[in-house]
Amino acid sequence: MKEKIGLIAIDFDGTFLDDSHFKKDLRYIDKIFSIGIPIIFASGRATAGIVELLSRLGIKDRVNYVIGHNGAEIYDVKNGKIIYDKKLDNKIADGIINLIVSNGFKNPIAIHDWEKLYTYNYDKRVDLENDVNFTKGINISKISEFPENKLKIMFFATGKEVDDIYNLIENSEYKENISQARNTNLLVEVTNNGVNKASALKILADKLKIELSDVLAFGNGENDKEMLDEVGFGYAMINSDKVLLENAKYITKYDNNNCGVEKEIIRIFEI
């Protein structure tokens, strides 16, 4: 396996990061970067938040690219510029937001704009999103106050609300124009049609002249499914959502709180 791998793609929350949404145990970092194979991070987080966290972890200078917003954006870390994005059509985005609001949902709705997070119907469920992305929270009273550029819409929900919102959008006229991902404990995320981590990873791999069959990837959530399915070596974390564990090509021995990613890389590359 190790002879084929030309790129490593790693999800952040629940995968590389521990349950504190940070990385307290850095003892294996030098070792995994020593193998000389490019390591990129692919997350549902805002791109600006990913880059800031890499800086705080002291590894920003070791990472060339990150994929943010579940694949809606690719950022060149070395040169400090966005090299790809796929935004939602504003009419479709506004239509989906109005669909949720008109059906009586009072849930927070949020959209990132680089280092800012705009929220309609704010409540404390949004605080973690601001905290992990190091964003400035801006609470708005009108839907029209959302930023023009909409990479991803987040509907914060808990319990049954997650499926209710997901299914309402899935059965609407907008279904063919968007992609959705669920976090069963927190939110529904909506991006443009065809946007996911796998599609962005394919664009980046093509740029680097690497086949997806030669990519090693790690993830734990529903938004990682396509990526783990399409790469040659897709590892679901042992702490993954059930949907990943049921169909995983490979499963890590250790979870995200016990450096599962790093230990698997060390095992694969025998370092």
C-alpha cells in the first residue's frame, strides 16, 4: 500500500482533532510529516478557520492546501489564495432559507464570509461554530442581510429537527440544485450541487497529477463518505458515524482522542 500513496487527505473534527475540537497531543506530528508525502486537510469548517487552526497548531508551513466548506472551496496555503470555489446560486440559496422559515422553523441559520459568521435566528448553538472557526459573529434580523457570496448554508438543529429540515429540502424543488450533509447532533449543511470533499479532492489531485486511487484519506462523518468511497485507501475512524463504518474499506484501530490518524499512518509507512 505505502508504495502507491501519493497524497494524504484528512478530515478535521472527529478525525484529526480530538473531542475538544483542538489537537492537544502533538507527539506524532513530526513523524507523519517526515514521510515526505503531501498532507492536506478537508473539512466542513470555514476555510479561514482551518488555516487559523493550522497556524495555532504550528503546522501551517507544512500544509500546502486545504479544502473547506465540505468541498466548496480549495485554498492554497503557501500562496495565500483561493484556487477554486463553487458558490450557491443566490436565488436558490434564498429560496431554501425561505422554505425553512416559512415552514415554521425558528432554528439558527448561518453563512460564513471568510472571518465573519452571519446568523439569522441566533441562539447558543451557534457559539461553537464561531469558537472553532475563530470568526466574528454577526447576528442579523433580515434574511436579506446575508452576504452575497454563499458557499454553504448551515441550519442548526438538534434531534428530530435535523432529519425534518433535511427531508424538507430533499423533497423540495431545490433538490437537483444542491448537495446536503447531516451532522445528526448539530446541523444540516447545504452547498451547491456536486459539492463534496471528493469532488474538491479530485480537482486538487488532478492539479498535483495524482490519481484518486493513490490517495489515502481519513474521515468520520457523513460529509466524508464520498471521499472515503472514491479514494484508493479510505479509512473510517473507529468512532465514525454508523453509515461510514458499515461500508468502510478500512477502519482505524484507534479513535480521534487517541491519535488514530497518526498511528495508522505510522503503521502503514512503517516509521
